[in-house]
Amino acid sequence: MDFDFSSDQEQLRDAVRKWVDKAYSFDRRRSITAAGGFDRAAYKELAELGLTGLYVSDADGGMDMGPTEGMVVMEELGRGIVLEPLPQALIAGGVLGGYAPAELKATWLPRLTSGDALIVLAHQERALRYKLAACATTARHSADGWTVSGTKNVVPVADHADAFIVPAMADGKLALFLVERTASGVSASGYLTQDGGRAGDLTLEAAPAHLITLDGQTALEHAVDIGIAATCAEAVGVMDKTLLITTDYMNTRKQFGVVIATFQALRHRVADMKMQLELARSMSFYASLKLNAPAPERRAAMARAKVQLGQSMRFVGQQAVQLHGGIAVTDEYIASHYFKKLTQLEMTFGDTLHHLGEVSNRMQDTAGVFA
């Protein structure tokens, strides 16, 4: 099997890396956090690179690319710990393109691709943990159309989004809806997240909604799996840069008159960090390659990948802090922001313990050494 990237994929990587290096400095990121954790101008710059339309067909003005290109892009954005929620654009492109009726696609996909509309998935509810089948939000149908009522929590950039993809129970079955932020009965709060980004809570009170699909369970699982694959790739980029920052520090920091990179015990810990990074990278590849597989195979692959990524993120982040010392937890030093990003990504779309349970539940009778 050939794991080399194509020339087009390498060019895409190079374009995103150049944007991160030149346009998304650490100082700009800090100013975005100070201003609330989201910058519409930065998001628009991602759209100008074509990234918001990565999973949108060329007929709808998108780039018509696939999971491998998404992985390449998210790795580079992870290296720059970019706050703007590009994974949400990938999710919206995949869900609307794959499940929405033609009229809804024609209305929203061009706006998504151009960056004029920010569409985010609002699926989490308080006390339901990461269970996708559980949903307290309800939808009602009348002669005037659909309305949705309920509360969604920790919604990415909730008070800046233009529309939300909302799961709700319709006649006892999970369905998926698109709700505009400007619709009546919609209110969204906002707050900073641990990594310096922005999220919020969304309250819907008989809010007018557009039906995406009545097969909401299938569509929601697919949406979350797109998010998991993007999160895995982003985490690889974050860990890659975390390791680089750590080794650079060790090559300049001196103790007893010599740089600490010469200490054998510390070199062993760096080697362990590199090993965890490469394990994570291989599982990120696995997740991306399985993103278009049949649902049972895809769901199992995402859970496996998230378990390994969670373990690697925790190890790499904690070792980076230990190898730096106290400076690594100060807000002024860049390593602390990478550590916080890794901590948050570990809990995004299901934490390690949740996905370990998912892996266990999906084991077949042939699993194990005694099969």
C-alpha cells in the first residue's frame, strides 16, 4: 500500500502551512483569544484558501476533495493551534452534501464554501455525555413546517454561527435539522473555552427549522465521525509542533553548564514522545482512510483511532510540561497553549474512556488471542 501523498496533496499542505506561518502568528492567536476566541476575518481567510469547501462538490462551488486532503489540512492547522473551527465546515459540507434535499443544498453549500455562512453541529446536551442516540430536544411538524425546541451545550462559536445542524426527536425518531441563528426562538450565549477558542449554549424555543433528513441517527454518526477524523489529524499536528518546541528548548536550556538535550534520561523521554506521536499519526491515517467505509466498519475505526490519539495526546502533553519545567504552564509561553489544546482535543467528540467502551462494545466473537 502506497502511503505517499500526491503532488496536489503536498501543494495543499504547503499552502496551508505557509498561511499558518505567515498569517496566524502566536501574537495574532493571543489577540483573537483576548477578543473573544473567534475571528471572522481569519475564518474568511481559510475560506479564501478553499478549505471551507473541501468536502463540497465542485457542482456546489467546492473543492470536491476527500478525507486524505482533510487530514493534510487539519494537521497543518493543528501545528498552528488555529482557533477557527474548520472541522465544523467539513462536517457541514459532508452532512448537507450527503443528506440534505436539493433545495437546502443549493441555498447553503455555496455560502458555506465562500465562507459567508458558518454552519456548526449542535448536538451535545447536558448529562447525556457522548451518547448520540440520546436526545431531549424535540421537533414538531405542522402545516407551516418544522419547529425545534431544546437546549444544546458547548456548541462551537454558538453566538457567531450563522446556522446550526441540530439533532431532534421527531415522532420518536432522531432527525436532523438546520436552524438559522436569526430565526425566532433562537438564542445563543458565548464563552471562552480552555484552549482560548469559543463555544456557547444554544436555546431553541419552537424555532423554525429546515429538515435535513429523518434518518438522523445515520447522518449524526457520520457527522461525528468526520469530526473525529479531523480531530485526530489536528491532534497529530499539535503533537508534532509540541515535540519540536520541546526539543528546541532542550537544545538551548543549560544545567551544570551543558544543554539538557545531552542528558540520556531526558533523551529517552523524547524518544518515547516521538513513538507516541508516530502511533497517533498511523491511527490518524487509519481513521481518514476508513471515513468512507460502511458505517459499522467506520464507527469501529473512529473509536480505535480516538483511543490511541487520546493516550498519545496525554503522554506527549504531559512529557512536554515535565521536560520544560514550570515555564511550560505559564500563559506567556507557547508550550502551555499546545498543552491546553491537547487536553481539550482529548475530550472532543468523546474522551478516551468513552471510546474505549465503544471499542469494547464493537468487538466480535473472533476478537482476542484465543479466538
